[in-house]
Amino acid sequence: MFTLKIPSMLALDSYRSSTIHAKIMSSLFGIQKMPSDTSMREILDEVDPDELRVGYKDVFHELQRGKTLEQCTFRDRRYLLALDGTEYFSSPKVHCPSCMEKKQKDGTVSYYHQMVAGVLIHPDVKSVIPLCPEPIIKQDGESKNDCERNASARILKKIKEDHPRLKLIITEDGLSSNAPHIRDLKSQGMSFILGAKPGDHKFLFEEFSLAGSRTNEVVIRDEKSVQYLRFVNGLQLNESLRVPQNRKRHVPQGFEIINLCPPGKGMAENIF
């Protein structure tokens, strides 16, 4: 499906009757008869997602050996890894034992599948390099829904196992700016750039606005734009982490320093 760029499982049947696509499948993969979408689903349903890790690692190592990975180096020989959750299936009727469930206000139930995906990115490179995603599904023996928070912890651990020497800077949205997740990132030895929104981090933004002389300002100019950056080190993530100075050592490591970098007034604002 990926080789032929088939847009969906339902579109698979129209490709099966194509003589050109049949020849391509035969010459490239030795497949004499393309399976139906139902057969494809039955085959794929039996595959443990963890079994795909080997394939992802093989592709990654080929890129590494071919020096393709070097162009994605971002800073201090580290690579940017964008991590985020996404939903790829939803239905009010079709479901499986691993499906997550969402009860609507009218009493109906919708079933869905999500995953946490990570890709290596670089500001100057159009292509991305995906790592093996982590499904957000009901775990064996569990009746409650899984969540992005738990799946993120699992994928960080697996990335470290698969690529123990890969130095990473994790980039994520504002949902990830919480103490437990930062603890997971620090435990895997990963640097990070996490988004933050005023509505979700009221205390943090109040601390930032009251920083006064502790605020640092930097102006970056190039041919196309001017960026005004402001940042403050040593802010508390939330009020629960505020402790007297003589007890500061009891604050968990990694939660004390939060950098906020909003550009100047009148420009698009990004806050981390």
C-alpha cells in the first residue's frame, strides 16, 4: 500500500483490478494476487505493534550508515525528535478488544485508536525520519482506557532501548509540560523543548511577568525577519513546586529551570 501510495484500505479494491498495479506488485514483491482490504485487515490485526520495531530500526541504521542522518544534526551533535499523539481510527460501531471507548452525552459509545508518534526533524530539511510509534490502546488485562501520558513514557523507554547512543532533544506541545512527563524525559537522559500556554500554566506565566531584571533579551536579525527573544532561567513550573530557599534541594531535578522565549510584540508568539 505504501509503495503504490494507496490512500486507504477501502481504496485497495480499485487497485486490485488494475493491470499496471498488478504488474508492479508482481515484479517488485512477487505477489501474484493482491489481497482484498478485508484480508489485509485480518492479517494486520494479528501483528503485535512491537514487532514493527525491527523494521524501523533497520531503516534507521541504513540511513545512519549512508550518512543521511548527519544532515539532521541540530545542535551539539543532537537530533530534534518531534513527539505527539494522533488519532487514526474512529467508529460508532466497528471495534476490537483493544479499542478505546468514549461515552457521548447522548449515551452512545464511540470506539477509537490513537498512537504517540515520533519523527526526527530539522528546520532546514524537508524530509523527516520516523521512529516506531507507540499505540494508545487498552493494555492486556486492563478495562480502563490507556492515555497519551502512559504511551509517551513507553515510547521514550523504547527509543532509548533501540537507540541508546542517539542524543535527542524532544520537542512537544503544551500538553507535555507537566512534572511527571519531564521526570520521564530526564530519566532517559533526554533534553527537551516543551510548549506552554498561559491558560494551562497560569502560575508559570505570572512568574515570568514578574521576573524583572532576571529577564534576558536577545535580538536575532536576518534578511527576512527580526526575532525578539526574552527568556528567564530558574522559574518554577507550578506553585506546588515552590519551596523555601533553604529547602530548594528537595525540588525534583529538572523542574526548576523553564525557559520561555516569546518573540517581540506584534509578531507570532511561540512560548516554550
